Amino acid sequence: MYSIYVTYKTLPGHRADFIRELNESGVAAAVRAEDGCIRYDYYLSEKDENKILLIEAWETKEHQQIHVTQPHIATLKALKEKHVVDTKLGEFELK
């Protein structure tokens, strides 16, 4: 299994809109339906109203690399340009 985390810092007051638009646009559902996707879940910080943590788990690293080439990722990028000021990515191991 290949797992990554992504932290998003949204513009002030944009977190709820970003999450809502991810769901309404179908991006989250499309990712979850991708071959090899085990987990794709967003978590909201209780300490910072502008932070979001995304946990992704894939069968293999190759599945995740194919994921970033999918058409719905263009929609995600557009939503990030509208709502997100900083993105950080890291890998971790789930046991």
C-alpha cells in the first residue's frame, strides 16, 4: 500500500466552500472510484479553521501516479487556485 497526506491552507473563510465544491463537482467521488484507491478522506482541523488534511491510500504508488493524470484533477486544481493558498504533501506508512 502507498499512502500520502496532503495539508491544505485555505484562504480565510474558504474551507467550507472548498470542501463543498469538491463534493458538488464530483471530484472526491471520482477519485474514490479510481482503480487502486483504498482511501481518500478529508479531515478538518479543530484548531485552525483554514486547514484541511487529506489522507490518500492506494494499492501501489503507480496507482497514485495514474491518479494525478485523470481529467477530474484539472477541476481539483481550479478549485485549489480559487480557495487554497498553500499545499504540502508527504508520504507515510499505514499498518
